[in-house]
Amino acid sequence: MAANLLQNAEYRCAAHLPHQLPPDQGLEVAFSGRSNAGKSSALNALCQRSGLARTSKTPGRTQQLVFFQVAEDRHLVDLPGYGYAEVPLHLRVHWQEFIDGYFQSRKALTGLVVVMDSRHPLKDFDRHMMGYAFTRGLNCHALLTKADKLSRSDQAQTLAAVKRELAGRASVQLFSASARQGVDEARAIVTGWLGLTPKGPYRAPSPE
Ligand code: GDP
């Protein structure tokens, strides 16, 4: 089995203000998702570290960008998965400005993984986040989580519908942290973007 290049992931820092961001160097991949989409479970599965993304959920961190270092100058960035209604207006405005600035100017940012519950994909929040990636021409990957909750035929239908909707602007895959479905595929995308694996298209293993 290939070594997991993300398994050395360690919490590095959390940023609530631009000056708290780590130096803008190397490469980083951001993860967005509405709360409860399965983002923490996905990050934990990708890194094979069961408690890793719990760090992002500790009180006070839910409105911050949380950086995990996977190698020197290589980071995964956990973006806040807030629900609008839960957040006071001044925080919403702050977050919007902070995230706008981050997406517009962050040179290290190479790609965005949009984590969505496969039963409710492409909500306004997800489209908004994808908009940042498309505007900047960043890599974008849609992770349709909790696929184990769908039948095989619903999985296929959802995958096709999301692919159709995104029309090649993002890659799309089914994923389940609990059934360990699609973990290698997602990991290959992220490590490729981070320049940790030799370039070349990822080839999914043929179905059994
Ligand atoms: P986050 O808020 O986006 O970080 O979501 P979490 O990773 O904390 O997951 C939210 C809920 O969905 C938790 O109860 C998880 O156990 C559950 N969950 C996450 N991933 C999966 C999955 O692949 N399959 C199933 N059935 N449940 C999942």
C-alpha cells in the first residue's frame, strides 16, 4: 500500500485576522463545507488521524482558519463551516472580508475542496465558496460525503447531477469516511495539488 503523505499532519495555527496567517509561502489546500457536512471526518480520514480536525471545533476556533502542516511549507486549511443564522452580524461581516481577502491574495493557495453532504449538495454556501475558486482559477474538487447513506443508484445519480451542474469546472467524487469510500482518490487529488506526488493524472482503481 502506498504511504499516506498526509499522515504527518499536525495542527499549526489558527487565524482570525489576516496578520495571524502563517507566512504566504509553499502550497496549501483549503477545505470548506457547511457545518455537519462531514468536513472534520473527511480531514481525519485523509490524514488517518482520528482527532486531528477536532482541533478546528474547539470553542473559539469555529470562526477561524485552522492550518494543519503536512510537510514543510505544505498545509491543509480548514475554513469555518458556519451556518449564517448562528453567527452575529458583525462576525459575518468580519468573516466575509477576511475570507474575501484570503482568496484574493493568498499566493500559497492552490486548490479548494468543497465538502458537501451527498444528500444535499451545492447549497448557496457551497456555490459561494466555489465562486472564489473559479474567479481565481484555482483547482476545485467537490467531495460528496456520507455516500454510505445513499443507495448505489442514488450515488450514481447524484454524482452525475453534480458533474453536470459543475460542467468540468471542478472534479467531483463520492466519499464516505465511515465506509472508507473514495479516500485514496481524494488523497491523491490533495497530495497532487500540494506537489507531494509526481505529476500525472490520478487513475482510480478499477471496480471489483
Ligand atoms: P463537520 O461539521 O462538517 O466537520 O462534520 P463532521 O465530520 O463532524 O460530521 C457531522 C456528522 O456526520 C457526524 O455525526 C459524523 O459522524 C457524520 N458523518 C461524517 N462523515 C460521515 C460518513 O461518511 N458517513 C456517515 N454515515 N456519517 C458521517
